[in-house]
Amino acid sequence: MERTFDICPLCPQPELPPGDATPRPSRKPHSRDRFDRRLEHILDHATEVFCSKGYEGASMRDLSRATGMSLAGLYYYFESKERLLFLIQKHTFTTILEKLKARLADISDPEQRIRVFIQNHLDYFVSNQPGLKVLSHEDDSLKNGLSAEIAAIKREYYRICLGLMDDLRRERGLDFNARTAVMSLFGMINWIYTWYNPRVDGNAEALAEQMGNIVLNGIMHGHKPRRKN
């Protein structure tokens, strides 16, 4: 089972001896797909452990049992539970960012682009609420330099949203604080795991429409247009 991680780009790889120019085997598409599925399986189960026990309360043995990977194999490929938490966060934010950029590529209307941002976020987290809880509660758990890479991805995500708000403000001639709007939006969409009930609140699409209406109506009708000089 652990052999699947010989092709893992995020896990430690054995170094070649000095002067050894032996080429590594190529990564075949089916091997890559198998690795992606296996890694996703491990990260999903590790997320469940962190969600239920908390990062501090979870042990590598807990993670080994949940993932079905031997304790020795888990230490070899992931080194520590901090490394697993790092991979969970990196995988989550990278996935959301890639999907967001793809969805925004063909949309120019600033209002619709904000709605796409909300929709993209909720599409992922409505079906991955344990992941959202872990990201929210374990935001400061990463140390030893691992937090810097995650912080950079999160800053990019924030800046995209800030840019969308700025575009709306300029396009509609509105007078509002884009940063306040962004942080208020994040306050709405990042805590749904504490209250979301699909039977009451609908699916991700319905929820995104409602939240989009609240945010955009508040911005566009709660602020007077800027005066032109």
C-alpha cells in the first residue's frame, strides 16, 4: 500500500548517491491517478481525525488507524502530524484557487464574478465541512516554516476577492471599503459548518445565491454612489 507514495511530489524522496545519474522512472498517468486517489483518501481521513480530536489531541497512531496506513509508513512518508495538517491545508486551498481561476476566466461582469467566488467557495465546503472546521480551528497550528507557504496561498485568495470588490466599486461608482466587504464575506462563508443544515438552508447553489444577494444588495444599495468631481 505504501509503495504508491514513491511518486509523491509532496512527500520525502530518497536522494540519489553522489554521481548517480540514474534516471527516475516516468510517472505513468494511471500511477498518477492512483496516487492522487490514495493521497486524497489519507488526507480525508486525517481531516476527520483532526476535526473530531483537534490537532493537539490527535496522535500519529490515531491517524494510522484512520487512514489504514501502517504507523511506520505514515512516519516515513509524512514525518509528522504537522506535515499532514500542512498537506490538508495546501491541498484544500490549492484546489479552491485552481477551480476559482478557471471559473472566473470567462466572466467579465464584476457582480457575477463575486457571485462565482461565493459559489466556488460553498461548492467545496458544503460537501467538506470537516475540512472547513479544521482550517478554521487549526489556523495557527503550523510551525517550522510550514505556515509561510499556506499563508502565501491564503493571501492570494484574499487578494483575488479584494480585487473583485474593487472592480465592482469602480464599475458601479460605489463608495465602500473593499477590505471590510471582503472580511465580512469571509465571516459569512467560513463558519457555515457551525449552522448549515441542507434541509433548511438548501444546497450550495441555493445558499450561494442567498449569500450573494445579501452581500451585493448591502454593498450596492447600502452605499451612495461616489460623487463625481
